[in-house]
Amino acid sequence: MNDFAKTLIFFGVVLIAIGIVVSVFGKIPGLGRFPGDIYVRKGSFTFYFPLTTCLVLSLILTLVFSLFGKK
């Protein structure tokens, strides 16, 4: 098997694991509602943009991929 196929299988397994966690807990624990996330509610309209959550996830994924990536 080549490296690309192994990478796709790895990400598939990770997505399945995340799906199981979300279905069991309802959401990923510890994520969301950070200070800096934009949340607007007016009547029946709700707008939520997780700006800080996106930045935190980006930082974590960057660190993980830089530590475990090929050198």
C-alpha cells in the first residue's frame, strides 16, 4: 500500500472516532463557547461563528501535524 492510501485510511478512522464521540456526548467536550466566539440571538434568528474555537483547533492541529509529520 502506498503512503496516500495509508493516510486516507488513517483520516477515515479518525473521522469515525470523532463521530462516535459526538454521538455519545452530543458534542465534543471542551469545544465551543470560547471568549471571542461570535454569538448573536435576535428573536428567532441565531447566528454563531466560532472564531476562537477555529483558531484553537487550527493551532492544535498544526502542532500535532508538525510533531508527527514526516521530517
